[in-house]
Amino acid sequence: MTALIMEDGVELTVVPNLYDLDADSTGILAMQSIRGPMVVVSWLYDRAARWTLDRHDVRGQNGTVLVRSDEDEPNEDEETSDSEDKLRVADERPIPSRRIYCLDLRATDHSSEFVDEIKRIAREESTQVVGLGDWIGGNPSAEQRARFEKPTNDTAIGAMATVGSVQPIEDQPSRRWYPVIDFSRCTNCMECIDFCLFGVYGVDQVDTILVEQPDNCRKGCPACSRVCPENAIVFPQHKSPAIAGAAGETAGSLKIDLSKLFGAPDAVNTAAQERDEQLVLAGREAVGMEIGIPKRQATGSDQPKDELDDLIDELDDLDI
């Protein structure tokens, strides 16, 4: 960070954990005030960081970054899926012309690579960055403005930098657990709202899915991510890269592997089990596959059998 303090055209702001911030926090208001290009450096995968910002109306074009982890590289299957002729929620949403670049701190152990990448981006961006102190587009309270202008020494330091002084933001959020929707993949099929029985999801004025009550989510439960047919639901803090938002992974993939051939549960069964565990912990009755899943089952039942189905039938006959 100190290597960028005197860099021309770069303004640094340090905030607490992006994912944990409340909608009315000083950190979110600070980011909403930025109208120029942004570079976000965090411990989240690129996709998780981008759509966490999006849920707080911090939006922009996807800026290309050259420092990426192996897990966050798109694969050929994902590129094929993205080319399918499906209308995505993001296709109908206006996006500002400014670019947002998301860097994952896990991509490399060498801080110099991040510094060089931010300098490269700053050189290529000609749009003037608006100072956070101007609060353009924000509406801070007197207390929030005071905390921003006169931060204390015990400010919680997180990992988010924007494109020379350092502006620390004094927010001390508690740890949270909630889903983040990737609207570049989401088709608004509503399977998540049918499946979740904890009131996490809702719809906006135009009936588009949203995470309406994030703190209703059961800590550690990623079940809805597994049932999403487009792999559009991300839990940034999950231990599995597929669920945490790695670009080259799929959380609910139904691609056949040997474990599935020999009876291991698929993503939908796993999700139902996880949901039942949370229902029981909440003092409610387990529902198994009866609620929120029949639509998926009905869709698959009309498909004619193929060679794989025949192979599975033969394996069943062998009784192994």
C-alpha cells in the first residue's frame, strides 16, 4: 500500500471486509460516491467481489486484470455456457461506463505484482477519479462524515483499495453469511426462492430476484447455490472455490463422474440434505425433496434415455 501512496492518479481507501459491510455503512457510502474507475483488492474471488459490490449499487464495466489465480481462470465449458441463447438479468440492467477491476489477494504471494498491476490500470485509465471526500452521490449522516474525515487509530483495516493519501474508513462490521447473486448468469428462474425456506430471497418492483433478507440465511449453509441451474449464487466465504465464486468452477454441475455413477449424491440431493439440517436446527420439520425441487425433477423426467442412462441401468442390474 505504501508503494502506491505517491503514485500519480491513485487514491487509496482502506475499508473493513467488503462482504460483511451493512448497506448504510460508511464504507459502502464511500464506495458509492466514486464515479470514476475503481480497483478493488480483496480476499474474494473476482466474481464474488464484483457482485457483492453490485448488491450495494456499486457497478461498472468488467475491467480486465492480468493478475489472476489458477482457480479464477474461466474454463472452456464456462465460456460455452455463457454463449447459450438465454436472457440474463444483467442484459436488462444499465451499467455505468466506468470500469471496475477486482484483484484477488490469493492470486500471488508477491505484493509487487499487485502494485505493478494497479499502476498499469492507472496509466490506462484516463477518467478522473472523484475524491471520496466529495461524497458525490452519497448521503452520509453527520456521524458517518465525522468518522470518515477524522478516523481513529484503531480503525479496522480490511483489503480494499480504490484508484496520494490513504483514507481509512472506520467500520467494524460483524461476520456475516448470505448469498450473492451473479446477475450475469442469473436467468430469474426463481428456483432459489422456491427452494429456500428461510425468507432470504424476494423480488423487486419488476419481479427480479434479489437477496431481500440476507441475515435470515443460515450460517454455513450453501444449499441454494447447489440447486441454481446457472451457478449464479455465490457464498464468498465458503471453503469450496465453486461455491465461493471461482470463475472456472461450477457449484451445481451435474456432469457425470465416477462417484455419481456409483451412487454418490448429486448437487440437488446434497442441497436438500443441507436444507433439512438447517430446518431441524431451527426447530422445524425436514422436507426432503418435496419442496422447491419438483420443478427440477419434472424437467428432467421428460428427457429420453441416452447411453449414460443405459449404462447406469446396467450397473444397477449388476448389484454392485
